[in-house]
Amino acid sequence: MRLISLLGVDFLVRKMILSVLILSACLHIAKSRGLSSEVDIDNEIDVGGPPRFRQEWVKLSQTPKRLITKNLGQHLELECEAMGSPPPTIQWFKEDKLLTVPINIDRYENNIVTETISQGLAKVKSRLILNYLLPVHEGTFRCLAQGGSEKAVAESRLFVINKEGIQFNFTTLIQRNILGAHHKPRVTLWSPTYMDVIGREVFLPCKGEGNPRPDTRWVGPQGEMIGSGNDRISALSNGELRIRSVSWSDMGVYSCIVSNSLGQDSAETFLYPMQES
């Protein structure tokens, strides 16, 4: 179907088309899993909404290369993408050291209490950014995705070539303007697709990284700026977008924008509220 024909129909028809497309994607995911014990989809499809996801599962759909060789001083971004139900979290490790704080822990530390456990499904992406590679960065990095009690992990081995044999200490880092260097912001965690049951509380993730530390703001499907506070839809201090009692009318694309004095970066989340069967 050409894009122009899709744009020509009214909004209600577009909703119906999107419902079919998402349902087809869910069926494709279930088929690719090969085991009905991981994703259980009813044999009879409810006309009122997409299938129910009864079992916890998680799958890595994109991982970094297993072996990476870079020169000293190069910029490196490792990307990991996971799909699962409930919506997965992604953490990064170097050897056994945790490098990132899971967003649900960040939520707890900011006194944000989740009313219910999500029954939804999501695709989540995470980036680990190394702005200036040093010999100390050499080693094994792990991407760990977790959805409920289910986990999936991928490893990547990084080699840093130091042709000049430079020995780095605190003075060297200062002289080369490495320590405390300013960087444009990058979105490091977001969910390209997020589905949950109508009436549930939804948290759309977004994290940014940069120096100076970037600000985070959200823009709604109609181009409206979403503020913080106690509204039903609000931006939280940890970067997430909180939607209380999600409804069918909330469906659409939400944009997370991170910005500092050097620039900005953005990522989009398509939210699809499901009817509970």
C-alpha cells in the first residue's frame, strides 16, 4: 500500500489499519519464537482487540558485534534491542560491573510508585556510549535484557589499539581535554513500540546522555508539549512519560527530545492501547 493512500483515509480507518498491522506483527513474533509456551495467542481472535500475552518472555532482536576493534580515541556506540512481555529493561555490564541503572530502579529512587504490573509488550532499545576510547575500555561488554523473570544476554569483546603506546593518567586526560569534555546529547534508552492494556498505567522510557547534562521533554501525537505535574499524562524527573489509565485515544507517536547547549537528539515511541480480552 502506498503511503499516499494511507494518508488519504480518515483517522478512524487509519486506526483500524494500524490495528491489523500490529496484530500481524504480534503473530509474526509468536511464530518466530516457535514455542507456544513463551507467547500464548488465543486461537480465536477477539474482534475488539489484539491477542493476549499470557507468558513472560524476552528476546534480543539486535545486538552489537561479538568482536569489535577500534583505535585509541575513537567514538563507539553499542546498541542493544529487545522485545518482550512484560516490557523489558536493558542493562549494560563491563565484565561483572554494572554500568547503567535500570529505569525501574531509577523510578523507585524518585519515589514513583507503579500501580500495577504491566501486561503489555514492547520493543526497547538501549545505547552504551563511549565518547573517547581508552585502553581501560578494552574488555567484554554484556547487554542484559529482562522481562519479568525471563532474561536474555549478549556479549561483545572490545579491543582498543594503542599504536603509540601512550600511558594515560589523570594529567594526560586533562592535557588532552578528555576528562570533562563536552558532548552533544544522545538518547540512550527508549521504546520504539509499546503496547499495553487499556486502563493500565504506562511508563514510556527515555534516557539521555551528554555533557552538559541534557534536559528531557516529551511531545504528544498532536505536537503538544507535555509538562510535568499531576496530570493524567505527565513527564517525570527520570525522563519517563507517565500515562495513567491509558485509553484508546492515547494511541499515537510520542517524541522524546534530549537537549543541551551543544544540540539535541530525539527518539519516537508508537503507543498502542490494547483492549483486554
